[in-house]
Amino acid sequence: MKNQDFIDRDLDVLWHPCTQMKDHEFLPMIPIKKGKGIYLEDFEGNRYLDAISSWWVNLFGHSNDYINSKIKEQLDTLEHVILAGFTHEQVVRLSERLIKLTPKNLTRCFFADNGSSGVEVALKMSFHYHKNRGEVKPYFISLKNSYHGETLGALAVGDVELYKEIYNEIMIKTLQVAVPKDSSPQSVIQPLLELEELLKNRSHEIAGFILEPMVQCAGSMHMYHSDYLKGARKLTEKYGVHLIADEVATGFGRTGKMFASEHAEISPDFMILSKGLTGGYLALSTVLMTDKIYQEFYCDYNLQKSFLHSHSYTGNALACSAGNATLDIFENDKIIDSIQAKIRYFAQEIEKFKTLSNVKEVRQTGMIIAIELKGYSSEERIGLKIYQYALNKGVLLRPLGHIIYFMPPLIISNQEIDKMVDVAFQGISQIIN
């Protein structure tokens, strides 16, 4: 079977995400036959180093032997059961482990299907919590340049116009505040003053403040200092507003710690997890919250006070088994310790991008690296050119506009880092010429 056979069949029946399908009149689709480790392979034997973890989900490589075995084991026992009125071993065990791993005071897990759905849960639960206490707080705060998903509620609290602007008329009420301009401690001062001014004047109508800790991933991989998280936590506590940590992309070792919130040693009111939660295998998300929030819904039968939110595949047993296997690998292989040397190696290798005249900035937070280009208009689609160049060299990059970034599986070797970085460097260098 040749690649083109699958491309033709695909284009007859599929509409792909985040894609202008007309592009595929000139941009070849890549049909993947199999994956192993950090590589994907098409039907003609071409291999691609997965530098973006297949949209930031794959932590320990494709077709990981250990995760495979645990899913197969679970498949022979229980594939799924309704989580209303029923439970099962995998979801209980995963919840217990996540509560031990996440910041203190997070004591309950509410499961959903994906990151956007998790954001919806947190927003609804935050609003409902205040309403149960007799307060109607219809607004949420988020950072400028933020992204939290593409369902309507998640889209509303984001601030990337590319995704949001067309749907403005049907958005919920949100307020945006300034994000620190860079990763320096000094840059957090003015944004925190702005946040406090807003909370001082309007906290009576604000339910929560949602943010991605330290890295705005889909927001051009913008990075800021952890001191902002410390300040935001103090201010939200002072003014009675929930702090919602969206760790969908930043969780599970991506920033060099298990969760990005740990860099600031804070404990939010809500933490949203997904993507790496199952090692990139199956759709699953969970929202962790404090016991104070949980208790506000705990009452004699009362439909108005109960949290009536559900997903058909909530707490799916196969997905939870993948989640438990993922946590096993973190524990058994001491992953957080092992990636520290890779983080340092990355820092050394990306220095050479600073020598290129079309590079504006090189940014790094843990295993997340961004190379921001300059001097290009959006019409030039510079990211698409880099994408095509890298594919021809056997590397899967998917730039965010003029931002070339790396978010590879945590198991990547130094030699594979070299290949990934060298291909990106060559691609950017050729564009100069």
C-alpha cells in the first residue's frame, strides 16, 4: 500500500482539525502506518521524529511496551462502565495517585474526556460554587494572549483572536489582564498591580481567574516568571476569587517539574489535567479541586445545588489504566530527575539559534523550547515552509505561525535532540537565503 492510496481516501471523507483543507491541494497529507519510540513511520517506510509529541500528548514514545501491556491487561477485564453510581479500580487508583502528586489542598477528581472539556468543568463548577453561596459572579479573568481550548466556554476565556474572534457574539463574559512580557522577575510587577486593581473593583462579579502556569503554549509559547503565580495566588485568595491552573499542556514534566505550579509552590483552587495524563494514548482529563469546593455541593437531594455535569466516557477504564501506567513510568524510571540533564543539554544546543539574523528570541522552560522568528508577514506563512522543510528531513515540526517550537517526548536522547535542533536550524538558515 502506498501513501497516495490513503491520501486519496482520506481527502474523500475527512475534515481535519486546525486545517484549511484547500492547503492539501499542494501540501501532501502524511499517512502514518505505525509508531515506535519518538518516531512515526508512513506506508512507504519514511520515518519522522515526533518533535511535538503529536500535539503535546506523547510522553514516553509511541507504542510504549509497558503502557501497551497495561491497556491490554485492562481490556480483558473491563473496558468501560458508567461512572454515575458505579466505580472501578483504575479510576479510584488514578485519583488517589493524582491527589498525592498535585499541590496540597486538592482533594477530589472530576473526570472528563479532554482538556477543553476539563476547562468547561472548572468554569461551570467555579460559577456554581459561588451561586450556591448566594453570589452571582458571571465573569472570569484570563491572561491576554491565552488559550484554553476550543469549546465555547474554553474559547471564551482564551485570547487568541485567530480562534476566537469569529465567535464573539456567543461568548460568555470574560475579562483579560496583562501577561508578564518575559521571564524576568521584574516583568511581573506591573501585571500584578493591574490584576489587583481589577479584583479590587470587580471581585464581587468575578468567579475565577484561569491561567496556564508559566507557558502560554498555543499563545505562541510565551513564557513568564513563576513569581506571577505567587502574586496571583495571594490576590485571588484576598479577594475571594478562584485560581484555576490549566495544566493541560504544562503538566507531567513539561516544565521540568511534575506540574508547572510547583515552580511557584502554590496550590490553586482548581487544577485541570489532560494530554500527558494517559501518555498520549487515550482521551482523558480530570479537574482537581479543594474540599471546600466539593463540600459546597454536598447536600441533601437538591437539583439546583448539585453539579449535574457528565460525559459518556467519564473515567473510562482503559484510559485510566493508561494513566496509571504513565504514573508508574514516572515513578519507576524517576523521570523528573532524568530529564534535568536533557533540559541542560537543550539549553546548550539552542544557543546557536541566537546567531541567526531572522531569530528574534529563543525561549526555554524545561522541555519546552520556542524559537521566535522576525521579519515575516502572516501572508508569507513562514511556519508552513519550515514544516515542509523539516518533514523532508524526517522531523515533524508544527510551528505556531512564526514560532518554531520543540515539545518532544520526554524519552528523547541527546542524539535525537541534535537531529531535531539541526533540522530546524538548517530550515531557518535556508529561509534567510
